[in-house]
Amino acid sequence: MNPIFYFFFFFFFVVLPKFEVSVDLPSFLVADAQADDSSHPDLQFNVGAKYTYGQPVVGKAKIIVQIKPYGTLIVLQLTAQNNAMLDLTVPFNDLLKLVPAPSYNYNGWRPINDIRNREILVTAEVTETVTGITLTGNDTMKMANMKYKLMFMDICPVNYKPGLVYTGFLQLSQFDGSAPDARDMVGMTCQVTGNYRYPYDSRFGYREAVRWNDTLEIPSNGLMSFSTLIGDDFSSVTFLVSSRGI
């Protein structure tokens, strides 16, 4: 009888660790054409490359900064060694270089006029040293012409009854809708102006509108209300709100 031999084989599959690339931009950056270019804050953001178990990736990072829809680029070449997160800065004046000059003669043109209300796209390409695998991550942000916006809230009544008190509600928020910075609100006020109009008179035409003003202190949360008595003899009222210094 022939002997029977049994062989047992064990197969081991090596699964390479996975990593992710992240780019964390601020939600917006202010580009105020009324201010000097040198007074604007620089773009500060974070780029991260971590394995799924939390350790940093050792490799090289290529950071591409681009303004949409133009194709001009800023490229940063970096080496990621022991840090899972890189803190990066792009000077504001370098962002202005992303905006090409117009092809026609435009007297008084400044790059800051064309960068407002556009999006900045930042892409990070990280190549792992051991495997040569390259993964990417990206984020976008908006270039705002002002840090804050002031608006009437949706709960404001659109109709009123003459002879009763009208109450309106205002909200001051940052460009992205977040609460205002309490440090900016110290001593800040806003002005509410109401124009009260009389109904049309067939004999005398339109009478001059009556103006009402009130000054409100802006609280740290940016929420305000105002109240005014609208007389029986007015047919409509228009409110205007404004603020300076923020």
C-alpha cells in the first residue's frame, strides 16, 4: 500500500494600511476693497494625512491653491514626517496674484476687486514613502467682501395694523452665518430708520414722509429688536438698517 502524504499550506494576506488626506480651510476670508491690501489677514489652514488607526503618514505632500474659475496656481512642496497635521500659511498678497489682469485697459483695476465673491480651492496630494501610493483631499472657501452681514429676520411681520406697535427683529452674523466675534461687538451700534408714508391725496398729491430713527446697541449674539408705534394716518412704512465700524 502506497503511503499517503498530507501537506497543509497557510496563506497570509498582507493588507496595506489605509490613510486619508484632509484639508481644513476657514469658511471664508475677507477681501475688503476699501482697505489696504497689506491689512488683510493671510490664509491659514491645515492639511492632514493619517492612517485609519491614527498614526501620521510619512511621505511627501503637494499643496495646490487655485482660484475658481481661473487656472492660476500656487504650488507648495512639503515633506510630512512625524506630524499628522501641517499648519500652513499663504500670504494674502500671494492670493491676489492668482487673479490675472484684464486683457483690456481698465483704469484703476486692482486684483482685490476680482477676487471678491470667488472661491478658493486647495488640493493636497500626499504620497506615502513606503508604497508610493498617492491620495488627495481638498476643501473650498469663499472670498467675502465684508466680515459681517446685517439683515431683517424672517419672523419680522410683513403687514401691520395702523395704530398698533410694530416690532421688528434684526440679526448680525458673520459672512458664513456664524455668531459674531464678541470682541468685535464692544461698543458697536446700528441705526434703524423708518419712513412713514401718508396715503395719496387727490387734492394735494403725496405728502412728505415722516422719518423715525433709533439706535440699537449690538449684543454679543448679534440679535436685536426694535419697536415703533405706527399712527392711523399712515399707509405704509419702510425700514432701513445700517451699521458702521464692523
